[in-house]
Amino acid sequence: RFAWVSSFGSTFNHDYRVSFSQDELASGSVDYNYAATPREEAHDELPGMSAFYKDEARNVFHTYSTYARGLEDMVGTLLLLDRAPLGRNENGPMSWVRRHDEYEDAPNTHGCSAT
């Protein structure tokens, strides 16, 4: 058992270079995954994962970080898509991923109407 911790309400995501301000994005590129990433490939948030260890003396050690496609093994859907005939059918890395409010309204294809 271990305690999960959230970065909500802190600068953690910005400190570890996975969240970016509008000013940073407007500059033309952001520092992500240890490289300059052009604005057109960046968003206000990009994927990343870090692990830490706290010893008995309460010292905290940053033991691991991964970014971009380094997180793919944690998303089982990607492993299935990689075996499909068209793979992920991407135009670029994870170009098909959308936040829940970024999808276009889908037409009703089930012959049902809402009442």
C-alpha cells in the first residue's frame, strides 16, 4: 500500500515540463522531453510520468521520468491498435487523441431520436 499524490493546485506539472503557459506556447516552442518542441506539436499539457521515493529520513528522490511515447505501454488500447491492419492510423504521434470536449458532435446513426 502507498499513498497516491496529486499535482492539482501546484506548479509540479510545469516544473517537470509537461504543462505550459500561454506565453510559453506563444514563444514558438516549448522545452518538452529534453528538446525544443514546436508550438504546432505542443499543447497546454503533454504526457509525462515521474516516480519518486521518500526514505525514512523524509528525503525525496526523483527516481524516474518518461515522456511522450514512453508512456504507451500503460495504455493497453495502443498495444491492440499496433497489431491492427492499419495500426493506429495516425498522422503524427497520438494525433487521434482528443479530450472529451474536443470531439465533433457525432451524427445519430442508430435510427433513434432523443425525446
